[in-house]
Amino acid sequence: MREIVEFLSARNLLDKLFLRQLLLDKVDDTLVIVIIYFLIMLQYKVRFLPLGGVVGVTKNMYVYEIYEGDVLKDILIVDCGMGFPEANELGVDLVIPDISYLEDKVDKIRALLFSHGHEDHIGAVPFYYEKLGKPPIYTSKLTALFITNKAREFSQNVNITQIDYAHDYRFGEFDVRLSTLLIRFPTLPIFLSRHRLAPFITVRILSLT
């Protein structure tokens, strides 16, 4: 067991190869393979960062990041919505998320996914699409129409792909599977995101508006 713990905590390739050889005489090949797999998995981290939408019906925008060690590899963004001012916020027409966190990470953004077409999920697109580096947008047919019309109001063109629910998508290190759910709004997708090396890590995104 001590050797296994040391194996899991090893950081460089030479240590991994040496400890693997050390284990061969102590455990069967299946366990060695499992240990190696989990060692690889320890190198990857999934980080979830909500930029809005956590409390109330407002500013839905969720960032998913994949790290290899401490190196950021890829970013997926789900929704880019606006919020609604409180009654005492006179003169404020709308509220949008603070995306300053993403300003120096634009080159890592692989796609912008939209769950559905309510304003609190798509309303900030005209303000941030270009600042986010004009990433490809993936969403349902109806939501794509809403986003396109909203972009035209601001004389913008957006790169939208209408999703095929029978198709799995790859965005950098992310695999994404989509399915549908009807909750007071048609063509509402659920995005199931997972890292290709971590099929047991699943992020389920439900928009219950």
C-alpha cells in the first residue's frame, strides 16, 4: 500500500515508470492499469465558475475550465444573459455579468453554448460576443433565431451552429453531449459536459426558468 500511495503522488515520468515497475511484483496488471489511469486523471482539473445566475433569475453565465496540472487548456461558456435592475436602481436599464476574469483568457474559449432563449440567458450576447473573441455558438434552432435577431439589432454577425442532438461535440479537451427537456419553453437543451479522460465526471446544466 505504501508503494501505491507513493505512485499516486509521483509527479514526473521517471518516478511513474520506476514505481510502476516496483508494483508489478506486488499486484496484478489490472490494478496497475487502474492506478496509472487515475494518476493521469490527477493531472487534470475541472473548474466551474459562475459569473452570474447563481441567485435569482438574472445574468446566467457559467464558465467551465479544463486544466492540465496548473496550465489552463480550454474554456467552455454556457449562456450569456442579462439581469434586471431592482426597483431602487433608477436609471439602470439592464445588468450584465462582469467578464473581466475572461479578458486575458479569450484565446482559450472554445465555444459558447446556450441552454434556451430567455433574456437572462442570451441578453448580454451583443455586449460581449466580440469581447469574447467571437467564439462559435451552439444552441437549438429556436434559440439560434433569437440570438441572430438580437445580434442584428446591434449590427452584429454571429457564428451559430444549430445543434444535432444525435451528435456528440468536441471542444478542445471537452466532449459535450446534448439532449432536450421541455420546461415552459420549447427546445430547451441539457448540456452534459465531460473531459475525454474522465468519463465519470459529468456536469449537468439545467435551466429551470
